[in-house]
Amino acid sequence: MEELKQERWKKLSEKYLFREPWLTVRHNSYELPDGRVIPDYYILEYPEWVNTIAVTKDGKFVFVSQYRPGLDRTSFELCAGVSEKSDKSMEEAARRELMEETGYGGGVWQEFMTVSANASTTTNLTHCFIAEGVELCGERHLDDGEDIKVHLLTLDEVRELLLHDEIKQATHLAPLWKYFALKNL
Amino acid sequence: MEELKQERWKKLSEKYLFREPWLTVRHNSYELPDGRVIPDYYILEYPEWVNTIAVTKDGKFVFVSQYRPGLDRTSFELCAGVSEKSDKSMEEAARRELMEETGYGGGVWQEFMTVSANASTTTNLTHCFIAEGVELCGERHLDDGEDIKVHLLTLDEVRELLLHDEIKQATHLAPLWKYFALKNL
């Protein structure tokens, strides 16, 4: 397979339009390798995100559900969140989010893959973890504005959700389908 | 498995911050079911997106590569694009994008899944298709600002890209890993 040549576009200008806590947007312009100019290109800056396929000692999958205003629907999701400056690593961020949102912790963790919600316009990656053998360790501590339910699902229930297209978040579907593919589930 | 109750948040206000061709942002505020208020919530409006796992009659996968400013890297991707008002269906949008970006067409098409790049803030879905038995039908017609190379990959090459985390776009990884999982590849 041929190597991909990294043909960057030349950045001609860059200006911040918004720098709010939940919305940071840049207006950039670029010159393509063949000389064409793209005058208006918008880049969305976000911190790194994390999510986790967490499985309890008795083989249940720790899922959450919450209302999502973008799609205007409530969906099953992996536990997920945003890395904070105080997190020493992406695994620490993922462990913190799992504990805060679900009360589950412990277990054996591995980083499974990194994905981008939209490589064309978003700057961050989502770091996807697998945590096997988690257990209920304490109280949940939801952030302001979080309204999240916890669900313990069997493997068959997760497969049904996947096969019936009930999970929508692509950054969660990528690790879930990879998990099912590699384990022949 | 329990049914998810659709507990919508109550929208308290809505205002457009930006309505440009490639960036439409709304500022909303919401009241949660327990009465808490989220004063600043940003929604990104996009048209529906499409992408396609296109396989030629001799079993090659039609991939593209392009520079992606968000991640600042050049990656292998599925052929993908944005639905236009003139497209009579999402399949027509996906067929048009495949022809424009790669010159491949024909074949047997099915909608495989729909995914969201980010259900919390983006309004659109990505409609993912499988097209089997496509062939080179004509000339490519790239849009302004498109700088795309076409690659015909073997099944083994696609598997290597997936296993080595070389594809980053979550909206492409979800259907690709689902394809590998369901076909036991």
C-alpha cells in the first residue's frame, strides 16, 4: 500500500471568532498545493475527549443514557467526557469520568483506539478505552448540567442496540463495533 | 432491556450567532427536568452527510485521501460528502459524491447505518452506504476547495489500516468496523 504524502495546505490567515467555554471557533483561510485559495474555513477547537467500554466482573456493560440537544433525542451511550487540565493522562480522565457519571471504577484498563468526530473541522481526538472488571466503588458526582442515567446491559442487549442502529454517537460506535469484530461476538 | 424515556430538556431561548455557508451556530439555553438551567449551550447546524463503503467488481475498496485541517493530517477515508437540496434521496447524494470524487458508479447499494458525529451539539446524521460491484464510469469532478486522491485498496490493506488506527474519522470507522464484524472479516 502506498505511503500517504502529507500535503498540508498553506495557512494564509487565522482569526478567532468565538472563545467561549463550550465554543471556540477559528476562521482560517488556506492555499491548496495547486494554488487554489479557500477563503473561509472554520475550525472548532475542543479539548481531548474520552470514552470507555466498561465491563463489570460479571460481564455487564456499563452504559449511560442522556438527552442530546443536537439530535433532540435520548440515546444509549458509552460513558464519555472531556479531559481536564488536572488529569495527568487520558486514562485518568476516562477513569474520572466513569466514576463521576456511574460510580464504577477499578478494573484493568487499556487504550483501544483514537478517533476524530470530524477530522476536517475539529482539532481534538477521542481516546477510547476498554475497562474490564470494573465494580461499583462509590457515589456518582454529576457536573452541573448533567442529567445522566446508568444502565447495566448484557452482551446480547448491547448487540441488539448495535444491530438495530439504536446507538448514534459515531465516536462510541467505532470502538463498540471494533470490540465486537475483534472478539468475534 | 428497559425502554428509554425521552426526557427532553425545555428550550428557554434560541438565537443564531452565525449563519455562514459552512458554519451555522445557535446559542440555546435549556431547563433540565429537575429544574436546573443551562444558560449557554451551542448547537451546530449542518445538512445531512453521506459516506460509502464502495467495493469494485474485483473486490477492491474505493478509498480517498485528503488533508484535513482540523486534525492537521492527511488520512485515508471513505468517499464522503454533504447532501444537496437537489439530491432526491440520501442514496442519490452518496452516489453523486462517489462519482464526483472518484469516478466510480453503478453497483448494488444499500443504506447500512446512520451515525452522528456528535449527538450533543450537531443536528445532522451521517447516512452510511454499502455499494457493491461499482466500476469506473467517468471523469471525476471535484468541487472548489477539494484536493482528493483515490486509492483502490485490498481487503487486507483495509484491515491493516483499521488495526493500526490509521483511519481517524469516527463516522467512517463505525460503518467499516460494523462491516468487518458482520462479515467476520
